[in-house]
Amino acid sequence: MNKPLFICFTGIDGSGKSTNAKKLVKWLNKNNIPAQYIYNTFDPLLLKPAIIIKKLLTRNINDPSNYSEYSKSKRNLLKNPFFSLFYSKTLILEYKIKTFIKITSQLKNKKQLVCDRYFYDLIVTLALDLDLSDSGINHLINSLTKKMPIPNLNFLIVIPPESAYKRKSDIPSINFLNERQQLYLKISKKCNMVLLDGTKTKTEISNQIQKSVKKYLEN
């Protein structure tokens, strides 16, 4: 293998991304294929002031029982052309720089890299915050795929939002998950993601992941 494999796990919160990514790393290492796990969170620094202002303006409705109102208020705030442009351009630029450095530096270790979350999550966030059209989402996908390392395999775990909501206590609303699930599915068609049925048993999901990886390695 000349280049290390780059594998990503994507999906809504509570879908099982971290669990399955870590299990894959163990399986690869067990089969003498050096691999490492990376939790690719992104905490923007340049946008801290803007995010604080946004939270202050929407603080009265920023709780789980009022998620719909909070979401609507946030989108109304971002309808301001100047703020919207500043928010999106700055977020994308900082993400590209930080994540590109993080991912490429890890890939240089010659180990297979299993990434928990990637720029698809950023696309979903921006699509919702800015109420992007399909063409706007496609433009964002094209922009990021031109500049960022592209995964050899990209798994999207699909699970009923109701099930994911029960797994985690920090999710604001089922609507929060519903919105994102629909966008992940839309993005998956453009980005050739392998869909995993999150309702199957842990063993069945692991077997499907391993089968996909084996098939890729054989080809």
C-alpha cells in the first residue's frame, strides 16, 4: 500500500461514529495494518466574538424546549449580508487551515487514519445556519473537496433520530437531529458515502464496515 488509507465516519450525534471508528482501528491493528483514530472536533477561535454575540442575542430562547424558535432566530440574525459573509468565510477558512494541517500531518505517519467527523459536518452546520439552497450546498461541497484530503472510504451511519436522542443527554431537540439527518443523506449522494444501517446489531455493522475496507484494499 503506497499511501495510507483515509477513512471517515459521519452522521448525527448519537449515531455511533466514535464507537465504530475505534472498533475499526482495533480491527486494522489486529490484522497488522497500522491505524490510528482521530477525533476531528473543530473549535473556531477567530469567530469567538461573533458566536458570543449570536448567543447573547438569542439567549432567551436557547434551550431544548424552544429549539425551533432558537433556530429561527439564529437564521434571521445570519440573514444580514455582512454578518453572513463574514461568518461563513471566516469559519470555512479557519476550518480548512486547522483541519488540513491536522489531517495531513497524521497521514504522514504512514498509518491508516480513521477520522471521527470531517468537513461534511461543517457543511451541514453552514447549510442550516445560512439556510442554503441545494446549489449553495453543492458549491460548498465543491469548494471543500478541492482543498481538503478526500477520504478513500466515507461511512454515513443512519439511525432514527429518536434512537440517537435517547443515547445522549446533550442534544437540544429531536428536530435538531432530524434537520441534520436529512442534510447528511443529501450530501451522501454527492460524496459517495457508504450508508450503514445504525439500527443493526453492533456485530452486523462492524462486519459491513470490515467488508467494505477489505474490498477496497483488495482493489
